[in-house]
Amino acid sequence: PASYFSQWNAVIINIYSVRNNEEGLIGRVSGNGAYGERPKFGGTFNLSIRNKKLSAYANFSSNHSYNAEQTSLLTDVNYLGEQVLSDMHAERRPYMGLHSGEVGIDYDLTNRITIGLAFSGFNRDWKMSARAVTDRESSLSGNSREITDSYEVNQLSRFVSNFHMQHRFSPSTQLFIDYDNIQFNRDNPTEYDVSFLENGVEVDQVEFLSSSATHLDIHVL
């Protein structure tokens, strides 16, 4: 985007140790970033290894995005002889973090039996602090101000674990055993603090909280 005047994307290191098409080690680390009013950056890591009896991999990524948003609204209303001029200005500073990873391994116990484990996870971390200030000028009741401060969190995570086994009785007859556990979590707490002022004097203040949460634990065999 045009608001970001500095951006970079670079591969830091690559690792290769391959002896043939079936065996070897491959790794890669990369990073990216941009900076304008607030920064954005992230990176990935990938690794895989294979030999005659073992196959394993690991992949991880993490990305962070900081933003700043501003909104202004000016209204002038005349109703039943009262003229009200309203000037609202809001500033929001959201943050988004996206993190994911997966690890897996397969091992040949014998020429006929292979067992494996796999784990994967995803986490989205969204947070935002915001302030909205509304100034009103009334031809009848004078000046007033409303200040709303809020802080919101929205966290979403998913974790999956897997165990699998394969037994090859013959090229046409095989037995598969597969077990999965899936865990899902979502948490969304929010805090509000609202202050009311009339002619520069605070006349009232309200604080309240809201929250929602979801948890799922699923087993599949």
C-alpha cells in the first residue's frame, strides 16, 4: 500500500544436503517486513529430512501487523429550534498476529509397518485499543463532550494432533489406523470506559465489560 514507504523481503538462509531423490536434508528460513506509520513483519521456517526409514518435516510461520486508523465526522443539525453541531474524531490502533506451525514424522518399523505422528497449530491474536471523542455544541444546552475508550481482544486458536499406522499385508491389502484430536478455542473480551462532560465538567462515567468464549475438543478415530 502507498502508506508504506519501506519494504523488504529476503531469504536469509537455505540448507541443502541431498544425497539422492530419497534421502537428505532441506531447510529454509525467510523474512519479510514493511514500515510506514506502524510496522508489519514476519518470517517462515521450513525443514524436512528423509532417509531409508525416516521421513520428518517442520514448518513454522509468524506474521505481525500493526495498523493505525483515524475517522472524523462533522454534523450540523437544526431540529425544533435547537441547533446542534457535532464533531466526532476516532482513533483505532489494531494489531494482528498470525502464527502457524506443523511437525510430522513417519517411521518404518519394518518393511510392512509404518507409524507416524503429526501436530499442527494455528493462532490468530487480534487486539485493538481505540478512543472516540465527540464534541457537541447546542444552542440551548451548551457544550458537551463524550469520550469512549475501549480495548478489545479476539483470540482464535486451533490445534490438531494425529497418530497413524499402516500395515501392508500385501500390495492389495492394507490396514490403516488413524486417530485425530482437534482443539478449538476462541476468546473475545472487551472493555469500555465512557466519560460524559458538560461545559468542561465531568458529570458521569460508565465502565462495562463484555466477553464471549468458545471451546471445542473433538476426538476422531
